[in-house]
Amino acid sequence: MATLDARPIIASGQEPFDQIMEAVASLGESEEFVILAPFEPVPLEGVLSSQGFTFEAVDLGNGDWQVTFRR
């Protein structure tokens, strides 16, 4: 499993997409990818869905989300 907390990256004004895609590329066939974000990352859900991933999004409260992606 790989986990990326994108909240500090986004808070600093940067875009975490490259780090996300690097983490996803390093996954084994049955590994999960978990992202923490300050909003539901709907565009990312679409991108990874088109690559064969399913996802489960959980609202953690205070605007934070945890999304788990699985192949």
C-alpha cells in the first residue's frame, strides 16, 4: 500500500499530481493507493478509474477526504 498526504503539498500552493502518478506507478498488482486531500479529488478519481482502478471516498470532516484506490 502507498499513502500520500496531499494536504501539505496543496497548502503550499503546489500541485501533487506528479507525486500521485509516481506512487500509483510503483504499486504492485494488488496494492492499494490511499490519498489524503483537503477536498474530494474528483478529477483524480476519473483519471485513475480510466486506468482500471475502483475507489472509495470517505469524508473525514473539516473538509478532509481519504480516498482509497484499488485495481
